[in-house]
Amino acid sequence: MASRYYFCVNVRTKGWSINEIFKPYRLSDPQLQKQKMVNSESPEARAASMPSRGVTPNPTAAAINTRPTFIKCNETSIPEGENAGTFVTKVEAYDPDQGPAGKVRYEIIRSQSAEKQFNVNSYTGEITTAKVFDRDEPKREKLLYVTVKAVDEGFPALDVLCTFSVTITDKNDNAPIFDKNDYRETIPQDSKVNQTVMRVAATDIDEGENARITYSLRANRDESDLDYFQIDPQSGFIKLVKAIEAEKVDYQFELVAAARDGGTPSNETTAQVNIKVVSSNRRAPEFTEVPDHIIDIEESFNDFGRPIVTLRAVSNIEKPVVYFSLVNGQTEDTNKEETFRLVERANGTMDIFLARKLDYETVSNYQLNIRVQNDFDVSAETIVRLRVLDSNDEIPSFIDIESGSVLENSAVQTFVLRIRAIDKRWNISE
Ligand SMILES: [Ca+2]
Ligand SMILES: [Ca+2]
Ligand SMILES: [Ca+2]
Ligand SMILES: [Ca+2]
């Protein structure tokens, strides 16, 4: 009978090892489960449910079993994109007891709602991935926390928790993306050598070298087209390096811009760059008023009828009318989702309005390409940069560890519980 063994503990705390007393029990034993429940109740409830043989339970009895302690539970890192089942680390807890009371099993603690990210071998403590991680946008799985419980098979069973971090390191699994599918520009025939013609821009969502972009130019049709232009490898600015001959009016330079990242191996993306030569009197329009700084905008801003920024331009030709347009790019930060809209006013003026709610956690910086065109179909472009300011709308939430995982009552054991708060602003998740 289980109850008899229970009282053996109370009267024989000295000279008996817990191993000898509890040998007949197994963790699956329903009687043991019942005893465990009794143990975790209040002392009164425990006394009431105790089989009475005239012996008062000794509260130090549970101290016979020693709580396991983690001796290996260290932060580690794994690359993103690895298959589920990839080895992460091995945790190890030490338990000095003999027999079941010294036998340690491992399990991972996570809130019921949390996605399963890791598995642990309950016997060896070996931790493996349960899914494929993606460090980059939009998932941003960069730093994860794993909480492991080591529990012995003593009676009552004693456990200990340990939390360690797993850094997901970057792989060069993304190519740069240009902010436009292709670039079209016009250039007056008498443009000055060393004048900036245009700029191409690409972004790469990887990290460090894997995201460092180097630009280059190639000829798409005629190698001699390359003689006229030079691209800055870092900034993507293209300048004129050779005077354009008078007979080249209406000629179109057909170039290809390449953006290559610094990863090993590296990834490259290309975009068409067509530059059309127009006669000297066909001047390009010009922006006369553009913000010279980054515009800060509160994440909570939601006045869709209030202009955020105003730009002005002149046609530079006899007919003063100009036409503005917002050139949306291929990424959210270049207005792919039409987060911003442009409204033209009279007299070469335009405003930018917010068109969709902002979310700092999704996109924190925008780069808007604005084009102005005159009646000669000649255009100029400028960039407006906006920065979203965090309104701190993510309320930190505590991870709810299910009550069954909390340590059993024990007067003689000390235990420190680490409570972890999660706040998405810091890209931390379980
Ligand atoms: Ca133990
Ligand atoms: Ca990735
Ligand atoms: Ca990556
Ligand atoms: Ca890359």
C-alpha cells in the first residue's frame, strides 16, 4: 500500500535512503500521482487527506530527495534556415540521489499558446529544432529563449528550471532588391560632365556583409554606352563622365545596374537603366522645395487628411505645368503597399498624405520616390525619407507557465524563479 510507505518516510527519516523506500513506485503509478497532488496542497488539506495511524507527518521528510541542479545550460547559436531536427545544444542536470530519486528527465516548458520551436530528448537533454527559423524580415526570429525543466523520479518528484538563449545567425539567403523594376531617365544633350544623372538603390534584408551592397553598371546593347556613365559602387549615384555629342539627341543609352551583396557566395540582382538624350532646350523639371531631413512620424498618427510633407517643383520650360507621381517600389518601405499617397495641387505643389495605418514593428523607415515631369515628358526624381517613431503599443506579456510545472512545496529547498517578460520591440520570443 502506498500509504504505508508514506508513513515509513515519516518515522524513518534517519538511516533509510529514499531509494529503498520508494523503489516500488513508478512515476506513472496513479497512487503516486495522488500523493503528489496531496503534497502540493496546503498543510491542512494534506493532513485531512492523510491516512491516520497516529503518526504526525514530518515536514522534513521530503528533504531526503535532493533537487537536481543544472550543470550545463548555456546560451548558443544556430544558423537560420536549417531543417527541423537540427542539433542545438545539450543541457545537463546533476542529481546526487540514488535510484529513481536521482534519475533526471527533461522537458521543455512553453506557454500553451506558443509555437513549438524546440524538442528535448527527455533522457539525454539533447535539444533539437522543431521548425525552420528565419532570421530575416518579416519573421525576424533573431533571439529565442528555451526553458527546460529537469525533474527527478523521487517522491515527491523535485524539479528545477533553466532558461538559455538561442541566437539565430544570418545566412545570405536573400538577394538585394532594387527600389524599382527598371529605371528610366532623360538627360539634356548639353549636360555637364560630372553631373549626377540619377540614382539607383537596392536593399538587402540580410545582415552585415550579407546585406552590404556594391553597385556596378553594364552595357545592355552597346559597350560604348558605358563610356558615358559611372556609378558610385557604394551610393548608386550615376554621373555623366563624357560629353554627349550633338548627334546623340533622341539616342537611348541602355544599361544594366547590378547590385551584389557581400555574402559568400554572394547574390546579385539587376535592373534595366535606360537614359534617353533629349535636345538641350528640353530642360528637365526641377524640385525647388524638398525636405532636407528625415521626417519623423508618430506610429499612432492617423490623420489621413493632413499633409505630412509638401514638395514644390518648376517645369524649367515655357509651359509651367508639372506632373507629380509617387513611384512605388517592390518593398514595403518603398511604398509597395501604398501606405502613403500623393495629391497634386496647383502651381507646382504636391502633398503626401498617410493612406494606411503605420506599424513600427513592421516597417520603421520609408523611402518615397517622387517623380516630377514637364510637358516635354522630361522628368526628375527626388527621395523623401520618413521615420516611424515607436508608440510603444506592445504591452509586455508574461509567459504563462502552466501551473502543473511549478515546483512542489518544499520547506528546505531554495528556488529562484526567473520571470521573463516579452516585448516584441526587442525581437525576443520564446
Ligand atoms: Ca533527486
Ligand atoms: Ca531568411
Ligand atoms: Ca538571411
Ligand atoms: Ca543578401
